[in-house]
Amino acid sequence: MLCLSSQCHVRVNVDRLLTRQVRATLVNPASGEEIDAGTYATGNAIGAVFPEWKSQAFSVPGYWEDAVLILDGCE
């Protein structure tokens, strides 16, 4: 979980997550509204010595003041 406290962009190194894929959700803390931000490959093959370097950019939606980014591992 990552708190984005203003209109901003963030790049997350998803290869640090110990799962093959990650599902991202943006939550508006003021209203509870949730937006599916997609599912992304992490480049981390379970059992690999070194993960493939991967990062993913996320942005706070234009009409929100701030957001919470939730990353859930999925297979």
C-alpha cells in the first residue's frame, strides 16, 4: 500500500514483489471509490536467482485530491 498525498505520478519497482503478477487498485480516501489500475508482470520468476528488472508508473486520477495505491500479488 502506498499513499499518494497529492496530484502526482509514482514509479514502483514491481520486481521487488515476490509474485509473478501484481494487481493494482487506486482508492480515493475521501469517497472510498476504487479504480482498477491493471495487472502487471513483475519480472520475478519464482525460483530465479535474479528477477527481470520491471517498474510501473501510476498516477492519481485528475479529479481526485489524493489516492491510496494497493498492490496485491496474483498468479
